[in-house]
Amino acid sequence: MTVILNTWIFEALVKQGISQTALMQRVADLGADGIEVRREYFRDLPHETAAIGRLAQRLGLTVNYSVPDDVFTATGAFNPQLATYFAEGQTMGISKIKFNTGHFDRFTGDLAAELSALPLDQIEMNVENDQTTVSGTVPAITAFLKAAQQATPANIGYVYDLGNWAFTHGDAAASAQALAPYTNYIHLKNTEDQAGQLVTTADLDTGMYDWRQLLTLLPHDVPFALEYPMETDATISQQIQLLRAEVGD
């Protein structure tokens, strides 16, 4: 199996000024297969993306790219920034790029033409269930993915994010079953209610979700990313081993 570490894991270090580039050796030393970098964490994007591309080759790490933006804008337009994000990804040599769907319900353009302008033969594009009602529901996600499959032969798919279903009050199990055919990537984090406030936990086994049971509803031949802040390398290593023990090689 492929285990990816999303750099949200190192949130405390990022807040201290540690770059995502500087985290790559650490990710490799922890025994992960790759890193998922977050666009909002870059401070010197051109310099850092080029460095990540070089380091990934040297360390043998897969690089995925999390972009906190929508495929479709509030007016339903195809986001003109997507080409820029893909170019940044090419610099890093990424395998996958992730967005939120946005307002596909308002799109009236030529989807095939818009998608054909992106290097989908080089980078796999996916959308995630985020924490909004616009992009975080099964109908919104499947409407776009069905249309994308008709518009292009490229593999445009879905990132199942377990913890986010709590924020949209979605049924995590029913959603897994509905979206399993589109799932190219799985983000794992758990969530608990702390005095009426939803909080991402620092341990897969702590929270409202039985992640082991939910994984039986999803494909296992896709990469898995751990995506929640953890304080120590010992905790990160333990969580990696917990996941590997459950899913297997």
C-alpha cells in the first residue's frame, strides 16, 4: 500500500516557519511513501516548488498537491487559475492534484473543451468532499464526476475524506458506498464533538468514526493519506503502522 503524509500533520512546525521542502526528508525517514503538500503553506512558491521537485526525485517520494480552490467559481465559470495550479504541480512532479468541486451546478460551458486544456495525461485530477454544502455532498460530487467521465477519457476522480463528513452531516458509510467507484485516493482523519464543537483528533482510533469498518466499503488499491496534526514523530510512526497493519501491503 501507499501511505502519504499530508503536511497538515506538521502544522506546528509550519507555523514556526519550517518549509514543506524542509519536511521532505522527515517524511522519508518516517517511512512514508510520499508527501501531500498544501498550497496555502507555501511562502516562496516558485523556489519551494522547484526544490520539492528535485528532492522528490532524490528521495524517491511521491508528491501530491492539495489546492484549496474550486474547479468552478461562484458564478459557475471554469476556474481560470487551474492551469496555473497544474503548472505548479508539473514543477513538483506531482502524481495527483486535489480541488473542491465548487458550483458545477451553475456551469453552462463546454466541459470537454475546458478539461482538454489541462495536462490530465500527466497529472491525475481529483475532487474532495470538503466541509461545505456546495462541494461536500454526494450529489454535488457525483454530478461533476459523471459529467467529467463523459467529457474526457482522463481519469478524473474523487478523494474520500473521512473526517469532513462530520462537518456536512453526511452519512460516511452511505457516501463511501456511493462514491467508491470514483475513489482514487483516501484521506484519513477522525472527528469528535467537544462541547458542541467538531474537532479533528490526533489519532485514527479517537473520534466518531469506525475507520476500519468504513475502509471495507472503499477500494484498497489506492493511496492513503494521513491528514491531521500530530505532535511527535513517534505518534506519526505509530499511526502509519496502524494504517499499514489494517490495510496491508
